[in-house]
Amino acid sequence: MDCSNVKKITDITDQIDYNDTNGSGKGDGKWVSCGQDGIYNELQNKFDKHFDGITKESWMAKSMCGCCKKLKPTGKEKVSWLEFYKCLLSKVSETTETFKKINKLIEWHKARA
């Protein structure tokens, strides 16, 4: 995976050929898929839902790409959102709103585990 020219989240998913066959995410909500594309894009959904307005998409895309490259959740591998958010947390300064938001998401996932 090449993260050097990533500016949008779709730049990540464009590098991986994977379509979710599990039907509307049933039963796989705790697992990350960096390559999910088509109608639904998990990474874009997480950005839109939790980070749009508090961080730039270009920064988040590059950070998500780095975590995708490190953890390799390209569709078949099992990487939890908790693991993924911990990776993202390591890429951001503790004083930012993004750090606080990621930390809240980590705590939420820990409580559900």
C-alpha cells in the first residue's frame, strides 16, 4: 500500500480490490475493512460520522492509510476498530480535538468488548 500521495479516504480504498459480501455489515461491525468500496465505504463513514469538522480529510486519510498499511485489514483479515483507533491515536498530538475524539471511541469500544 502506498500512502505517499493519499489525500482523500477514497485514495486508500482505490488501492484495494474488496467488496463486502457479508450483506449490509451484519455480524462484522467490530471489524475494519480498509478496502471496502462500492456503495458503502467504512473508512469514509467513520470520518464523516466522527471526524469531519474537527480534522482535515487529508490528514485523516494519510493516518488511516498508515494504519491500514500497518495492520492490513483489507477485507479478509480480522482487525478490530479498537485496534485501528489505537493506531490512529498514536499519530495525533494529545492536545487536539481529534485525539479526544479517538480516545472516546477507544473507550466506547472497550466498554462493548
